[in-house]
Amino acid sequence: MIKALLLNASLKSSEEVSNTESLLNEAVSIFNDNDIQTEMVRLADYRIAYGVTADEGGGDQWPEILEKVKAADIFHCGLVKRAVLQHRPSKGFMEQVA
């Protein structure tokens, strides 16, 4: 089965409603209609350290997310423009994938 990973870079944690998640849910619906297994990861729920290595240590949870990225056939990222500039997990994510 094809696997799709959707990263949600909302400023809000999973406990709050997110417009980014609502938009990504549209993609999830399309993927599900095409028998594609989906998983959504909200970056705000993880501690992603700044840096450019696969594991910055000190509790960095990027390696856990990176394994999900590697296992996915489709990678889809929902970024909020201001989140990339202001939000620690989003900044960490952008450093890791850049």
C-alpha cells in the first residue's frame, strides 16, 4: 500500500483546531479515496532542535519524524508562512530539510 505523510506546521498543538489541519484534511480525503494510507504529524507536538544533522541530541525528536519521512511514498507539508519565521518546531524542520 502507498503511504502518505502529511506534516502540519501549524503554530497550534493538536489540542487546538488548526486551519492548516483543515486544509491538509482535504488532501487526506483525496488520498483515502485513492486507497493511500495517510498519517498526519503536527510539528508543534514535537521538540525539534535547531541544526542540520539528523539528530541534534538533547531530546531532539526530529529522528522520529525523519524515519516517518523516509518510510513515506508521498510527503506533503502544510506550512504557515509566519510559522516558518516564528515557530521553533517549524524553524527546526526547515533547517533539517534544507
